[in-house]
Amino acid sequence: MAHSGKDKSVYADHTCVMGNPHWTEDLDKQCFNPAKNFYIASQNGWYDKKYVLTSTLEMDLDHPYWTGHFVGVAEYDKIAAYETEKNVAVVLKLETDSDQDYFIGFNRKTGQNSDNKLASDEVTIIQAGSDGVKYSQSWFVDGLAEDESYSFGDKWGGIKEELILTVSKIDTTQKSLDMQKAKGIMYQMKAEAGDVILERISFKTKDDKDTEVLVYFQLGSYETFAGKGMNANAWGSPVFNGVPYMASSGFREAVLDDVLTIPKGEMASIYLSGKKEFLFEEGDQEFAVADTAGGDFEIFTGAAMKKPFEQRLSNANFVGGMTYYTYTVATKVTSTPSLSPSSSELPTLPPNEDTSSPSMLPSLSPSVDGDGGSGSGGSHGDGTPKEYTTPDVNKADANAKGVMFSITAKAKEVSITGLGILGKDAKESDLWIYYQVGSYNDFDALDVDEWIEVFKDKVMLDPDELVDIELTDAITIPAGGTVSVYVLSKKSVCYTKSSDAEFDMYAQSEDFMLRVGTSTKKEFQQPEKLAEFAGRIMYQT
């Protein structure tokens, strides 16, 4: 993400970690500003989009006002308690009909934002470009306390009237759901729209202290298990056994050892066991539907135990979320930290050329350190060399000097050792391969200094056969992580034109997903067309 500034200083917005308020990376608790949070949500990260609102404010005399209720990012885990309010938002975008828009949020100073240094517990106004969905410098405009107002001018948008933002009330007392506590919780879910593949489960514990958690998973209803779920032997080995990391939402997140598949129409049961207590909401009737995930699956009221597999307490509604995808969709879904997962309308996945069980991108919340490692854990393989060739590689119908794309690892760390490339002509050409951790949408991808070179040499390319290139250094992608790759050739490389949106998945192996990228007409210049990398990837897990 780009810097966050104030006045004329690009680093002076101290409501945001991208404004460099502390000059440290890991010692202070600071969140992002509303513009950055809108960008994160636009990339399907962290926030349920029903709490990320956009208003064109095309008001008329009959409807001259917009009213809403903002919940600070640091209290996002409690946002479900405000759903009876009108227009509940973690961020509101004011659309200006230009690429420079305003973003509004409540800068709550608590929890993971407790070291905030500017406009604490105020409503903040941030301006940013690129419609808030791409890399863009943001600027702090103002912070408003209770009963304060800000005027955006008297010729706002299509209404040509003065637009005024007024903060009518600020209440820092916390609403809360009626939470109960237990060291064991079991519940079940049923796949509806297609096969549901789980990658992570998040949940709330009674405090922020690290604690060991075990997650169990079995197909079928626990009602049919030995002891109706109260016998530990009926659950087999745990699919997660360790200390789950603390996500930015305030929830603990367990990255499962392997992706778990629930076939369409079938039931599966999940058991959470901990040394410390989980939070849950008491349910009305066990096995009744508690919620759905946009039609992808149903989640049912389960049961809570005072101790794991002992002393049943009450019926329980799971409080947490799941990172999952279905076999028939290509868009990652990360549920909100509320009573049940939620999802958005999802497109249909193109036919899968790979026969293995697919997997999908987890939440954006895990941190990635400088050497490409991940703080979220994940599974490691045995180092066996593998190859994956993109579908219809011989039908690549376009060429360009550069092709930029991104790759997302699934449940295991992936180490890319080489690429197979098609050239425009059978000629020798200077060839470069670069990479960078994360999506190229998150940095200035047209700046050569932003990339890491992993290959540079003259290569005899071929338009009819893939030419394998061994990288000087392997590209490591942590489980659940993403890297961007940029292939450049003086004589041009072949790619496939894409009809999908940029960053959508277009192909996948059992270990990673390939995302739609862009071609460039020149080296580090002139992004041109949506492009799908056509070639071979040599790698290890």
C-alpha cells in the first residue's frame, strides 16, 4: 500500500500505520486509515463488504440526508452487535465522480489501535485516488469530535449543493453480544451449492493470551458419532494442533494442516478444543439452522462443553468465521467475525484442468516477513519436484515484451524453481524474470527497483515449444501467501488474452492458483491488456 500523508508531508498521517507514526514495524499497535481499509476490502480482505459502504449522495429535497453508524476497526469483532442500527459501516466512501474520493471512518483508540497518535476517538476524513481500489497515496483531511462538522464545499457532485458531514454522537462504550464461555464447542455444517473446501477457521477466545487449540473434523453429523460427539476417539486426529495466531479482527485463526472438503449435499462436524475458553452465543435448538453463507452452506446450532468432551453446558451458536471456497467458484470468501460465515455473489469457475481437489485464497490478514516467510504457519511438503502446465498453453494468442501475473499458494509452502516460456519467434532474446512478495497491485509495479531479479540471460525462445528457464534463486510462497512474477523479453513472450477480471483465478494446480495479470508494451512501461501466463511452472512443496 502507498503512504499516508497530511498537509504536504507524505508520511504525516499518524492515524494510519502507513503514515509511519512510530518508525517501528512491530512494537506499536496501530491500524490503517479508512482509505486503506476500503482498499483492503476491495481486495476481499478482512471486512465483510456489507460494512464497507459507498454513497454517491445523489440527494434530493425529499431525501437530503444520509445517516449512518461507524464502528472503529479496533472493535470490528463487535460490529455484529450494531446490526440493528441503520447503515452500519467500518468505512464509508464518498464518491465524487472522479478518481479522487473521500473515505470516512471512526478512529477508535483501543486494542490493536491503542497506540494511535492522531485524531483518537474521532471520525476521520481521508482523501485518496484510484477510486480507493488500487495503489494510491492518501491524505488526512480532518478529524471530527462529537457535534463537529466539516464542509466539502457548496458544489458537491451532481447535486451542486453544499455537503456537510456532522458527527452527532460519539459513544466509546462497547455493545456486546450475549457471550458464553466453554473449553469445547462442536457444531456441524452442510455444503449446499457445491463442494465446500475449508482452509482456516477463526474463533474468539476469552482473552488475547496465546493458548493451545485443537480442531477436529469429520464428515457426517456428530449426532451419529460414538457418544453423540462426546467421545474423543470418534473424532480421529486433529486437523490443527497448535497456537492459532491473532488476526487483525481480534479473532484467533487456525490454518488447517490440509484443506478439508465437504462434498455437495453432505454434512460435516467440527470440534474446537482448548485449554482456555472459547466464546459462543447460546443457541435455541440443537441441529437447527443457525445461519447460511450466501447459499454455499448451512451452519447449525451445536453444543458447548465445560471441558473438552466432558460436562455438556448448553446449545451453542459458533462465533467466528471460516476461510473457504466452493468447487464451482473462483473468488475467495472470508467470513466476517460474527455468528456465522457470510459470502458475496460468486462467479462460476472455468472447467478445472487439474484433477486434484482445488483450494482457494485465505484471508489477507497473515503477515509476511521480509524473506518471504509467513507468520501464520502452514504446511510444508517433502521437497518433491513438480511441474504444472497451464491449460491450452499451445493456444496462446498474444505476445508482449512483458507479462505480469500473480501466484497464490494453497495449503503448503511452494518453492518455484523455474518457468517454461513460449517466445514470439524462434530467436535468441535477452530475458529477465522478476518477483516480489504480495500482489503487484500493492506496490509500484512499473518501478524496476520494487522487484527482485531471479533470472537474466540470453535465451533461445521458441513459439511452438516451451523453453524451460531455471531460476537463479527459487521464489518461495508461504502457505496461503501470494507473490507477483514479471517476465520480460526483448523479442516478446506469448500469453493468453483474458476475458476475466484482473487478479481473478484462471488456472490452478493442486498446490497453487494462477491469477489474471497484465501485459506491458515495453519493459516496466505501458500496461496494455489483461493477460494469463501461458507456460510451465517447475516447483517443489
